[in-house]
Amino acid sequence: MTGEYIKMGFKMPAPKRTYARYTTEAIALLGKMVRHGRKQRKMTEMELAERLGIARSTLQRLEQGAPKVEIGIMFEAASLVGVKLFDSDERSVNRLSDRMDDRIAVLPKHIYNARKKVVDEF
């Protein structure tokens, strides 16, 4: 039952997921960058798909900017064709990751909903 859910005994289509325009444009850009990198390396769709362990149709969706392609596959495809996502090398990415760990460490461990404001005016 992919794309469906049951509500009160009836099969209903799953609600369509919407994405912000910035998100869709960024995913489309990444797909174009992967396609460009693949073509620069003179790789066929089938060759890259086999290296990624995915179907050629999945690679085609990735290159077209489909938002439902797994992010891990997108990042691996980018890596294989030489698209740099965060920085120029792995050590820089590790340093950036360490800095983010440090920044996260100073934030609260849990976020709670704001408590209701007490109205004490009688």
C-alpha cells in the first residue's frame, strides 16, 4: 500500500508532500550538478547507477531534481562525480562537523513547548 493509508476502514491516498521553493530549487541544482559531473567524466547513466547500486530510473529522477530520492544516494552520487557539497576536502568537512558539534553542545538538550502564560489579573 505505497502512497496510501487507512482512515476509518477506507483506503485514502497519502497526502501530497509539499516543499518550499528554495528546497525544490536546491535539489534541482544538485541534480544538475551531478548530471554535469557525470557527463564530464564521460560516464553513462547506467555506469553511475551501477556504482551507486541503484536503478537507472532512480538516477534519472535524482538528476531531474526529484525530492523523494534518498539524501544519502544524492550525496554519494555527488561524491562519485566530484561535486563538492560543503568544502574542498574531507578534512575540512570533518572540521566543520566538529565545530557544529561544539555549537550544538552549548544549546539546550531538550526543547519544550512554551508554557501557557499565567493570567493573574482579577
